[in-house]
Amino acid sequence: MKRFLLMLVLCSAACAGEPGCEPHTGNPIVPGYYADPSLVQFEGRFFIYATLDPWGDKTLGCWESADFKNWTYRVLNWPTKDACKSPTSGGSAVWAPSVVRAKDGKYFMYVSVHNEVWVGTAEHPLGPWRDANNGKPLVPGNFKPGFHMIDAEGFVDDDGTGWLYWGSGHGWKNGKCWAVKLKPDMVAFAGEVRDVTPQHYFEGPIMVKRGGRYFLMNSTGITIKDNYQVHYAVGTNPLGPFTEPADNAILVTDKARNVISPGHHAVFSKDGRDYILYHRHSVPFDPKFVARQLCVDELKFTADGRIEKITPTHTGPPLVRDRLAGRDVLPATATASSEAAPHFAAQFAYDDNYATRWSPAR
């Protein structure tokens, strides 16, 4: 017994006091590695769609929850890499979904497959989904030569009008944001495609409307470095022009808190509060191991048309805390024949913290 207690104390001390290693944290909100989340709410339930790390896969990840604490993984029938191919596809995988509910109640998914944008539709967030553009990309890979046609984001305005935003650059630079009004079918373009790129932009455009203002949020920097972050610009209509406030970098790396490269997010509201759902790197940060995880923190819009700087947390807001509350959970212990490093101790296999994990020595 003394030997066991000593082992437990030593394992605990290895990460004691270091952010990201605390037990019973709310962030990340689901186990595993996911990025580029989108979220919809339907009949009191939440549905999250996300890229499977590293760098996408043959399909998407999808999670469903009734309380934002306990999640069930769902398998979608569409999109798949095999179902979404064209002469301009390129070699990349399925990634960066955006799901919105149209004025008629149908759901539309704008998703990057390879290096172009495809669109699907469904009556329910879990599908069955079907291609909505006759088996061809909505935005082909060669639509704007010199730029990546990825990271499409759908937006439905208060009057039911649909809009689409997308675009990125090459070599982690020269990102461009394109925007267009959609016809009522949420597929066909209703006007000219416009360049609405704000000053600090690389990828992941997100449109949010608050107080009659249009907030074009996006990510900039390099996701495999620690300069990836969220910026925003403000306009008076969906096509801008968009102006960046002086303090427009609102979600950034905080090494002291073990939060690295937060970005490519979604925004949602619940019970009168706004939240930002985003990905950030696993703990400890390893630029060679692309393993991002989904987190939630509060988001606050001000009366004068700004967004307050976000404090990224491991605890998360009350919305995501206390996953184990109400469960009959028995005490647990763990030992292992080896551990890769103090950050990968055996205790992290059962600590109710999705940022930590056990890993054996190699």
C-alpha cells in the first residue's frame, strides 16, 4: 500500500500545478483529436461537426449531446472522399465543415473535400445527407487560381438570406476571403463573388451578426506554430467593407496556461450567452504531432460594436463542467509498465481530462 501511494504521489507531482494537467476539466469537451468545428442546435440537442486530425480523413467527425457535457459519436453517410471527386479536387481529405439551417428548415453543409468546396443537404442534422449540387463541387479547386478554395462558411441572415464565405492561401500566407449571396436554394450564387478580405486574414471565415452589425471573424497565422489566432472585423452588411478595430486579435496563444494555437472556430448561443467553439493543440504542444482538440469558452460582444478579448481556459464555462456529476463513478487507479514522459503518466488514463493521456515509452 505504501508503495502504491508513493507511486501515485510521484505521478501526480510530475504535472502538479501545470495548466492542462488538472483532473475534471471541461476543456477539451470531447476525447480525441478534432479541428475546424461547426455546430447546430435541433430540438434541444447539439450537433458538432469537425475535421478528423491529422489534416482530415475520408469523412468527418460528428458528436451529439443533450447537455453539452456528455457526447455520443455519430457516423455520417456523407461527405466522403470517394463520393466527392472532380478534375480539380487535388489530394487532400475531407475537412472544415460548416452546417447551417436554411429558412425552409433544411440543413446545408458546406465542406472542404480535397481543395474545393462541396455542398450537401439533409432534413435532420444527422442526415441522411445527400449531395446538393449534382455531383460536382460548388467551388472548384481552380475557381481562384493561386488560392485554396477551402474553409467555406454558410451564414443565414435574419431575413433568411443565405451567404457563403471561403478561402485560404498557399504556404501559410496570402490568404483571401471570398463572399457571395446565395439563392433561396442555398446552392446557386445570386450575385458576383466578392473579395472581402480583412487586413489580418488567412483562413476559417466565420460570420456572426449582433446588434445589427456583421462580424467577420477568421484565423490567421500557422496552426502548427504558436502564432495561430482569431481576429475579427466589423461591417454594416454581409459584404462589408469590413474594418478591423485596433484590438482585433481576440483569441491567442497563452503558453503560461498551456493553450497553443487556438482558432478556426464556430459561435453559438445558449440561454442568452454567446460561446466560441474552437480547436487548440493537445498538451504538451508538439508541432510535429498535429493533434488538435475542441474547446469552448465564453464570447462577449460589447454595445459599441466590439468583441472582448477571450480568456482561453481549461475549466471551461459552467456549460461544459462537471461531466461526471450524477454518475455512479467508482474510484480508479492505474499503473503502467512504462510512461513516455511525465506528461503521459498512467494516471492520465482516467483523470476526466481529455487533454491528458497515458502513452508508453518507445
